[in-house]
Amino acid sequence: MPALRPTEFTATIRWLGRVADRDAGLAADALTEARLRFGGIEGEAHGGLTRPSCSRVLSQHPRRGTEIANVRQLSILSEEELDAIAAALGAGPLDPALLGASMVVEGLPDFTRLPPSSRLQGPDGACLVVDMENRPCQLPAKEIEAVRPGHGRGFKRAAEGRRGVTAWVEREGLLRLGDTLRLHVPDQRAWALLETVRNG
């Protein structure tokens, strides 16, 4: 019995990017296509099958730098939420490269809240697994501030609940600008005690 339900919801790829050198900064280089490997986008500094643990998982791995599976190979944003961030900053259009984005898609409502383990599947079968919401941090703020002085410091608040999701590659393939991704969601209800734990 299938564990994932194909939906009629789709998204169109509007932007693709790659951070080639993480030490040089967060800003991404724009691409017209992205070759997905099991370690992520070819040439992506955030790629690899494993990564060092960071502040987001300190409750699970108390020592930063512990080797863990890399489920943060890609950072995916929605065009609609990116526009909302830009409007909140009052900075005009916001270049996704400044956020270190891997991909910007259009057409999926409430994108940042997609259920973990959802799939986004491309025309050739290439498939990305949504890990979870990507929480805002100060790294994009520095990139924004460098090109739009006075607007970067408000990024973290403006991006709350709009920062998109992180994802990892389940099936290799090629994604291009303009491709349509179909959303597949887990055929599973929400855990009954989720709100209790969150509010506890």
C-alpha cells in the first residue's frame, strides 16, 4: 500500500542556485539547471551525504560538528513567501541568491508549512524529500545588508514562517527553470499529541 499520496498541487521552478564556496559567503550563483545527485546539487557547498551538526540540532547532538546525515542539502523557498519577506523589509524585490537559496518555486500555498517527508517530484522523476521548515537566521541578513544597507537587520523577523524548507535528494535527475514539480504528501494524520508537546 503506497505511503505517499500524489496530489493535484504543483509548483513551477522560478529560480535555481548553488553556493559554490561556503567560506566565501552565503550568496548563491544562479543556474538555469541543476543536476541532482544523492549528495545534493552538483558543486553545492551544502551538499554531501553527511554534514557536521549545528545549532539547530543541539538537543539531539550536544557537540557541534558531530557527523550526522545531511537532510539539509537544499534550501527551497516559494516566490510568494519571498515576495512577502521583501514587502516586510520594504527593500523592493529580494534576490534569492542573497539567501543562499537552491530553488525558488511558485504555486504551492503555505509552502513553508509543507508536511515533513513530503516529496517534490520533477518531470524526469527526480525527487526531493522535504525535511522540515528552514528557520530564519542572521546569515542572509548580512548578505542583504551588504547590498541594501538598513534592510538586512529586519530579515529574521520578516522571514519568520516564510523561510521555506530544507530538503534532500531521494532520486537523482535534472531540474530546469520552468519545470513543474508535483507535490506528494504522507498518507498519515498528524500525531495526536503534537500540540501538547509543542505547548508543553
